[in-house]
Amino acid sequence: MSKIIVALDNICGGKAWEDAVALAQKLSGKVWGFKVNDALHSGHYWSARLNRHGKLMFDPKLYDIPNTMGNTISRLIPYGPDFITVHASAGEEALKAAVEAAGKQAGRNPDLIPCRLYILSKHPTRGGRTPT
């Protein structure tokens, strides 16, 4: 199985979901799965159509207070993502809330792997350096 994750981020407009599903159909079986950003995963009812063609990575890059992180994870998991991105820089309590919320939803998607993203691009407090 391929390790490639196809980003569907730049698909937008009135036909965004139809275009995303059409691309997923073309790549079905050739890639690991598909990354959808906040613009696409807000239409959760399409997730099942994408899941037929590969795994899903929801990429909201969550960074918020613990309660909001947990609530957001709880709302997203029932739609079948295999990954949900969260910022490690949100802090330990926020990450614990996200993991706890994912655990509560595990019966719906036992394969969910919440993943952390550290600093995605240049950060002014790090002297413009991206950590390695």
C-alpha cells in the first residue's frame, strides 16, 4: 500500500466535494488516503464517500483551550477520520482533553490516531527557524 496522502485542500467552490470525490475515485487503491482541510471536512456527510477510496486525515490543526479541543474532537470522530491533527503547542492539558475525547469515541472508530503537529512553519518566537 502506498504511503502517499493526497491533499484535497485546494479544491474549493460550489463543486468542491464532487471534485474531491472524483479525484478520490481516480486514485482509489493507489494512495494511502486523503487530507481534507477545514473547508472540506465541514461537509462531514461527504466523508463516507471519500472513505470508500482511502483513509482520511482531517486537518483542522486544532489549537485551543482544553474544553474546545475535546468538544471538537468529539464532533469530528463520528465522521470517520483516521487522523485528526492537533497542535502540540496547545499545551499538555489541551492534548489530554483531545486524547480523552478520542478515547470516549473509540467505539465508533477504534483505529483513530490523533496526531500532533508541532510548528508547521516559521514561528516568530523561534527566530524564524522550523524545528527539525
